[in-house]
Amino acid sequence: MNSILGNYQEDAEIQKKRWLILIVLNLFTFMSTLDGSIVNIALPVLSKQMGLPIAQIEWVTTGYLMAICAAILFFGKLGDIVGKIRIFKIGTVIFIIGSLLCGLSSSLPFLIVSRIVQALGASMTMANSQGIITDIFPANERGKALGLIGTFVSLGSIAGPSLGGIIISSMGWEYIFLVNIPIGLFAIIMGWKVLPKDLVRVKAKIDVPGSSLFALFIVTLFAGLLLGQQYGYNNIWIISSLITAAVILVLFLRVELIRSEPLLQLSLFKNVSFSLSILCGFLVFTANFCFNIIAPFYAQNMLDLSPHYAGLLLMLLPICMVIVSPLSGALSDKIGSELLTFAGLIVMVIAQFGLANLHAGSSLIVVGTWIAMLGIGSGLFQSPNNSLVMSQVPRTQLGSAGSVNSLVRNIGMVVGITVATTILFNVMSREVGYRVTGLVPDRPDVFLTGMHTVFVTSACICLAAALLTGWRMYQSQVVKRRIVAKEE
């Protein structure tokens, strides 16, 4: 039996503070997603300092994202049961503790473990922030509010390399984590003051079998994919890991279908608009993280920019996003979301093909133009798409829907890294005639050939999302014409 003890939208005190609540949520949304990508700009530095190849250093990024993916559905469901705001608050504290441990790390294993602690806190906040916003904001402002939180999600994901470059150049790589602590403490204090008590709860039990199977699926899948880059996909252990992941996924889906209180509400996916929006979000984050993992190496190793100036160049993307995304979210409340998501995807396709034509002698103006266009396209797409996702579900499933949305986003990040580096290493290995898992000294042409293939692939991924969105727009128009015909 579900418990709905009231309505935030009828509480005048909460409504007065709703934009302040949004700011608190956005601070943690930004930091938790930022930390999924901020390490990317530090990878070349860490690789040199620790004397390790890119494929090993990647685990600092992918370990964080894997932990989020493994835990986020669990914390979304837990938020529906014990309260989304309670879980969000606990997550903020764990995230700050993890950030401190990361900043104090002196070895790669300790850093990876610290990142996992940080990821558990991040997953608690990510899984529940969108549900809290949907609960608190009235329908006529929900698109704008979700648009802003979507802006900070995307901004955090994309701004990592640019902000990280500036921090690393001026203070050192440890401070990309330590900078979270003062900001996080401020947000925690604000949160405990302005966040209300939970009103919506679901009387249900934790799905232990489903949670365990899903975590095992994520670990075996991404361990197989990422280790495959390092040791080759013909390795028997890598093949076994991927086969095990497929078997566990089938078992997970079977368990979820027969359980009365499943971890993942598969019924959510019966809604075509919800499913398509989730899929398009996944494709966009996959494409964007192809850019995120490749761009720092291009800027520093091909254009010979320092981490500081590479960061400033890559900052064009989040700057454009932060300008466009709120406008897109507000506009979606007035004209709907489909057209805006489609326009954003088309701009992203053009930008990705532009990036695929860059070379070592490209001018910074040309590079900056394509990066800015990618930011504009992402800004146009993200806010309306988030609004489409969260407007399709009942209040008692907002935590689950928000966690699914965040899960798909984070899986998209990991898949983007995996796709980009797998393609990059395979093309580079083919070019030099032996297997490589890092940059080849004095052969920029080899890296550029791999980079071009990666960006053509990411452009095709965005194009697939655009075609799906165009099909959804067409279907929506068909339904509207039928309704008008019946009324006449």
C-alpha cells in the first residue's frame, strides 16, 4: 500500500522555497556528475606521473561510473520506500567523505576505492533529485525546473575536462576532488535547512535478489568491456565475463517479471514516449562521452595546449549549454519537447561530423566552433528530454523513474568511453601493425586516424537518436490528426 501524506504544491511555505531547493539539488547534481568526467583531463597527467597506460588509468573514471550504475536503481527504489529526500541527504554526506578520500589518495588502488565510495553517495543523490523536483514543482513550471536540473546534469558531465584542466594547472590533480568539500558542506547545510520532510512513500520490501543480480550484471559487463581493451576480446576470461553478464541480465529480467515489488518497474517501459526518451538520452550521453574521453588528448597532445588552455578551449561546450539549456527547458513548457529535442540532435550530428575533420594543424577558431555547436545541440536536447521522461510516470514511481533516467545516462557515459577507446585502440593498432593501448610516440597521424573514426561513429549515434525522435514526432502528429478527425 502506498502512502501519500500530502502535497508539496499545496504548501505555501515549501512553494516559497522551491527555487532555493532547486539550487541545493543542482549543486549536488553538478558535483556528482562533474566527478564522472573531471578526471578525464587528468588522465594524461596521471598516466605520465604513475607510468601507466591509458587503459589502466581509465579505471579512475570508469570505476566511479560502474559503481553508480550498479547502485542507482537500488537507491531509487529505496527513495520511494523510505523517502527520496532522506536518501538524498545521506548521499550528500557520503559523497563529501568520498571526495576527501580521493584527494588524499597516493596510489591508484586507493584512489579507485575512494572513487567507489564517492560514487555510492553520488548515486543516492542522482537517483532521487529528479523525483524530488517533480514532486515539488507545479506542472506549469516542471519543464523549466527539470530543464535546469537537466542542465546541471549535462553541464557537470561535459564541464569536467574544462574545469579540471584549469584546476590541475593551478593547484594539482588532487584538488579536482578536494574542491568538492567546501561547496558540498555549504550545500549540505543549506539542504538540511530548506529541504522538507518526505510526504510520498511506498510500502514495499527491498528487492534483494534483483539488486544483487543487477549489480553483478553491471560489474561483469563493464569489467569485460574495459579489460577487453587492455588484453584483447579474444581472451577467454574476457569472453567468459561478457557471457556471464548476458546470462545474469536474462536472470534479472525473469526475476523482475515475477516479483510483486521489483527493483526495476518494467511496466514503465510500456509507455512508448518514456522508452524512446530514455533511449535517446542514452545515445546522446554515449556520443558526448566519446568526445569527452578523446578531446583532452587531442587538445593536449595534438594541439600542444597545456591542461589550462585545453580546459579553456573545452569550456566552450558547457558555456553554450548553460546558456541554451534553461531557455530550451522554459520553451518546452510552451511549445512541447519533441521539436526541441529533434533540433538539438541535428545540431549535434553536424558538430560531430565537424569534429571528425579536425587535424593537428586545425585552427583554434575552427575547433572552438565545433565544440560550441556540440554544446548548443546538447543544451537544446537535454532539458526537454528530461521533461518528457519524468512527465510520463505517477508520483509513487518518481524515484524509480529518476533512477532509471540517471542509470541510463551513466551507462551511456561508460559505453561512450568504451566505444571511443576500443575504436581508437583498434584503429591505432591496425595503423602501426601491433597492439597499442596508449599514444604512439612521434606518430600523431595514428592518433588522428583513430580520432576521426571515433567522431564519425559518435555522429552516427546522434543521427540514430535524431531519426528515432523524428519518428516519434511523426507518430504524435498522426495521433493528433486522428483525434481532430473524430471530434469533427
